[in-house]
Amino acid sequence: MTTPIEDYAVLSNCRSAALVSAAGSVDWLCLPRYDSGSMFGALLGDDTHGSWSLRPADPAARATRRYDGDTFVLATRWETATGIADVYDAMPVDEGVEALVRRVVGVSGSVDFVSEVRLRFDYARAVPWVRQVGRGDAHAILAVAGPDAVVLRGPRLTAVDTAHRARWTTEPGRAVDSVLSWGASWEEPPAAFDVEAALERTREWWAAWADRVQSSGDHAALVRRSLMVLRALTHSETGGIVAAATTSLPEAFGGSRNWDYRYVWLRDAALTLSAYIEHGYLDAAHRWRNWLLRAIAGDPADVQIMYGIAGERDLPEREITSLPGYGGAAPVRIGNGAVDQYQADVIGEVMVALEAARDAGVEETTFSWALQRALLDQLAAWVDRPDLGIWEMRGDPHFFTHSRAMMWAAFDRGIRAVEQCGRDGEVDTWRTLRDRIRVDIDAHGVHAGGWFTQHFDTDEVDASLLVLPQVGFCAYDDPRMLATVARMEETLMPDGWLLRYRTTGVDGLDGDEHPFLACSFWLVGQYAHSGRRDDAQALMHRLTGVANDLGLLSEEYDPVTGRQAGNTPQALSHLALVGAADALDKTAPGRASES
């Protein structure tokens, strides 16, 4: 049976990520980067597409799990009729070590453990050649196919059909380590390392990072975990922030709305930067701005909505038939065709984030301001160009109200940089365009009933409109926003959870989708800032209840079955959780008068 998405834990070394099921199986792992080909791909198929199961032989064994403090070291306690044992799973954060560690420690009695490994490289398109390479009691196998090589050290593995299996019995206090290390196939196999030291350094690194989180209020623990998820999705070397650790987990079970999210969307990365800054991580602002400068260097007319982890531009979308899809939901896609879309809001998100960095004390450089000027000049050239919107519609372009408001925000931030920070720029032109866009929205983006519309050719609403007061286009209690929220509640909340939009409109795709978690978190903030605190708290309570036992959120939620849906863990969901918690904290009784 297909493992529910919410049953997965994530491990990360801030270069890649692994998904581990509650049953003890690593069903997704791509090395050396988040966007590399999978070597364990059972998430999008079954065990034959690559997996590593490590659990008691007793099928009745009971498991409880947690993260080992503020880390991404997963601790699972297994209890059987004969004993208790703990499993610690981690990806060491040490630079230059691409590895997955699985340590079994006996607690009491004895537990018969089985480790079963099926390595399938390149999205299960390559079954590697495997041979024993260990000596004496240092057991190891080497698996090689194409450019990839993996060494797996630990208990002696023997071939069983197309898998390798080891079996042993735990003893109290004794640790048994299994370590998978990746390397290039043409180089010497990765060397062994001190597992105890690597685990300790990994715990210390994550704990030190989490200790810097500046957060208070009722949801401080979830905010801290969400910010840690964002760090887990941020590549430590390039600074690129991927939107999720997975590809092709379906937005509708069994459907075709399956996309690859292992790339850097400028929008998501900019929002992550703002969240980092809000909670005290100014060094992240420096790193991300440097990534941005590298990624979009060149002609601003060529700016993309997303890039590869190191700023790669070529992300062609294609279908992989070697993986049948999560629960049979095909196709599995690699790359993302939205890379070629024009989305008019993106430059606005970048400008808003860079202003936040500037206001927080990140020094503007001649290069960084020149980039912003060039982006605004390009936006001026595109001001009359319709787009495909924040939700990456695959239908016809329109003048989306959210996109227009973010264009307004882009010019607004440019004007403020000149007027408040002494920067040079075409401020008169920017002011003219900013004011023109506002008049345009007022004339064409507001329905006769008083609400903002999804785009200029419809009377439908769209959850992205909740962003308008966040960027200062209007007040949270503006009558148009209140009317927009009322319309959303009427048309986009059939089960009490907010949909992005009605898919019968302009998205150009077959099928439907589940409520998008980020949108409901945005609604929490809107409620909180417009005097509906009880509604905000009630919705926040329901939303945080959707997180799994480890505090992780995917992209969407099916309220009928109570299941998470879409790629996981999803950066935008965790970003929106942080924003909602901040809104509740800032609008708490007594706080508004302080701010």
C-alpha cells in the first residue's frame, strides 16, 4: 500500500534530503544534490524502484519517533515482545561528506533487526553492479552505475534476488552502524568516517542554528521547526533555496497535477529571505543576495521565475516512465516547464525582500542596487504585458490582480530606496508607473460587488489576493479586502479550507486539486490583522493540526480523507506558517499598542 505523505520524516545535510517512512524505509534519496537522480525512488513507485528498509523482523513491532531535539537527526524507538531498540537516522552536515547514517542501539532485551537495501540509480533507470569490497569484519558493498558510486558499510549484506539483506540481534547498549556514502564512480570509493563524531557534530550544528531563532508566542516551537525546514531546503554551498525536497507528489491523488519542485523559485526564495531576516538570520540575507546576483546576472530581459540550485537556467520538463508515480499518479516529471513562463509578480517579491534586507542592516552595494535598477527598468518595459500569475497557469495570459499589485510593490520599493536611502534611480518614471498601476487595479481589478478579482476579465477571486495588504497595497481592513475575504469564504472554502482558486477557470489543466495550505495560513494573518482574532486562532489551530508528528507540512491537504498532498516538505507552507504565527503574535492583546 502507498505510504501516506504525512508518514514521512525528512533528513537533510543542507545539500540534499532523504524521506524516511514511519515504517523505517528510506523511500527517497537523491545524491549529491536535491535535484540529482534518485537512488531510492520507492516514494514514486514501490520497493523495486529503490528503498532501504531498516526495522525489526517482527511485523508487530511498534514504533514511536521524534527529532533528537532541534535537529534533523531522526530518533525512532522500536518495541517488540522481546526488547526495545532505537534507530538514529541522519545525513551528516560535514562539508564534503555525502552520506546517510543509520545507527541501531539496543535499549533492553533483544530485537531481531533486518536491513534490506535496493539501490536503483537515476530514477530507477539503472540497476547498479554490486560487489563486496569489505575486509575482515569491516563489511561493505560497492554499487556502481554510470557516474554514481555508493559504498554501504555495516552488517554483512548478502544478495537476495535484486536486493541485499543483513540480519542481526541487538544487545543493550551496543550500537550497530550502517553508513551509505556517495561518490563519483571514476574516483576512489568514499572513505569511512567516524560515525559517532559525525552524529555529534550534526546534532551540535543543527542545535546551534535553531538556538538563534528569534520567536515567541504560542507557536514558537512550530516556527522554529519551520525555519529549520527552510534551512534544510537551502543548499549550503550555493545558497539556492529549493521549493520542496521531492518531485511529482500529486496535488490530487491519482491525477496528473504532478510537478518537480526541487528548484529555486525567486518568489519562494525571496519570501524565505524575509522570514530569515524577521527571525534574526542576517547572514542568510547576504548569501541569498549573492545567489540572486549570480543567477540573474546578464540581460534583465532574460530573468526567469526559477533557476537550478546553482543558478542553472535550463530546466526542461520531461516525463520519466521508469517511475510509475505516487499511488500510480502519473506522470512523474523531471524539470519544470514553468521556467519559461512570464509571471509579473516575481520582481516585486525580489524587491520587497531586498528592501527588508536593506532595512535590517544588510549593506547595499553598487552591484546589488544596479541589479535592482535594471530589474525595474525591465519591469517598466513589461508593464502592459499580461502574465500567467503566481499559480503558474497553463492557460492564456491575463492581467492578474495579484501580479499587478506586486508590480506596484516593485516600483514602490524602488521609490523608497531613492527617497529614504539616497539611492539613484528613475524615480519620476517609477512613481508614474506605480500610480498608473494602482489606477488600473482600481478600475479593472475590483468587482462591482466590492471585491478584488483574480484577473481583469473575471469576477472570480483568488487566494493570492490576500498578499495585497502584506505588501502595503491596501490596508487589511480596507473594505475591498473585507469584501474579498467574504467572497473567498463563499466560493473558495467548501470544506472550511481555502482553495487557491476554482480550477474551472483559467489554469488550463484537467482535474482538480486540494486546498493549498499556504493560502489558509495567509487567511490567518488577514483575520488577525482585521480584527477577527477568534477566527484567526481557530483556523491556526486547525492548520497546525495538519502538520505531521514531526511538524512537517506538504503543499496541500485533503480535508475529506485527512491526508497531506503534494510535494513535501513544502517551503511555501512552512513560510506561511511562520507568517501566520508572527501575525498572531504581533496582534495579540497589548502588542498592537507596543508596535
